Amino acid sequence: MLLKKIKLEYILLLVILLTAFFARYLIFDPDRYGPDFLYHYTIVEQSLKNGKLSSENPLDMCYEGWKEGHPNGYYFLPYIFGKVVGLDNSFI
């Protein structure tokens, strides 16, 4: 009985993840995402150019520079995926 419950939970988790993945690709529209999306994109883009993961975005407040933002872990997966599959694909 316990194995059936665990198996069912894994199947449900897999269905949810696959649905989310394919829904993201089917309804993806670049015009739908606003400045927040582009802000995070530029942070990962700068991190990839610099070769190290950093959440600093000096373009955020050009005259002061922005030192505090999201923790580095917030950008970890897009950074890793950006290295492997490219930056544009990591945000789809």
C-alpha cells in the first residue's frame, strides 16, 4: 500500500512538472514579460560575462550602483542553465 502511494505521488509530481514545462513553452510570449523579467535577465547576463555568479547590477542605479538585491541562490539555476543551454533558453 505504501509503495502504491509513493508511486502515485511520483506520477502526480511528474505530471505537474511536465504540464508546467509544456505550458510554459506553448504560451511563451516575449511581450508578456515586463521589466522585472528583463532585470533578472540582465543580472544573469552580466554574471555569465564576468564568469562568476553575482546578484549585483551596477546598471540598476547608474549613479550609485546597486550592491544589494536578491541572494545569489535566486540566480543559481538560470546561471547554470545559461552556461549549459544558453542564456535565452534558460529563461524560457
